[in-house]
Amino acid sequence: QVQLVESGGGLVQPGGSLRLSCAASGRTFSFYAMGWFRQAPGKEREFVAGISRSGISTKYADSVNGRFTISRDNAKNTVYLQMSSLKPEDTALYHCAAPSRMGTIDEAMGAIAYWGQGTQVTVSS
């Protein structure tokens, strides 16, 4: 059973930074691409960032490109989301996500089967 546990959320002022972490267990972490999604109140869950199993390739939503960086440490079974230049519109519950099968980032993000419980990020002055 795949388990994903996020941490690192909190309250931050506009322009600030946060780093989210997601610890994964239950299968061979390095075999799978991973992703981050977010859901703001009253909105649908949306893709934020994805990373290939090696960590060499990444993909971002247009709204966060240039401000957020996804990375992973396969030795620690952990994926990270470094968020900088945060804006109030980044306020959301951020979820780590894992696919049901191996593949490219796009294939993996289309086959998400496992979700973490989420960590709240609030950007406000």
C-alpha cells in the first residue's frame, strides 16, 4: 500500500517562500514519476508540478513556472516542492500524488492513484 505524507505547509507573507516535503512508502519510489497538485476553496484540484523518476525532467503549471521548483531524493523516498515569490492566489491545500504505473510525467499525471492527506499553504499579509 502506497502512503504519502506531506509536511512543510504554513502561513507565509506574499513574496515569501516555503518548502513542502512528501515522504513516500510502500513501493520502490525511484520507479515512478511524482507530482504535486493543489486545491483552493471552491475550486477544482489542479496540477502544480511533476518530476520524472530520475529527477532529470520536470514540468510545471504556467501559474507557478519560474517560481516553484520540484525535486526528489530517491535515497530518502522524498519529493519536494520549493515555492518562492508566493502570491495570495497560491493559497490552497497542496497534495503529493503518485501514479499507478510507470511512465513519463504526462502519463503519470494522467494515472494518479495515490494521494497524500495534504498540507495547507496560506499566503497572506
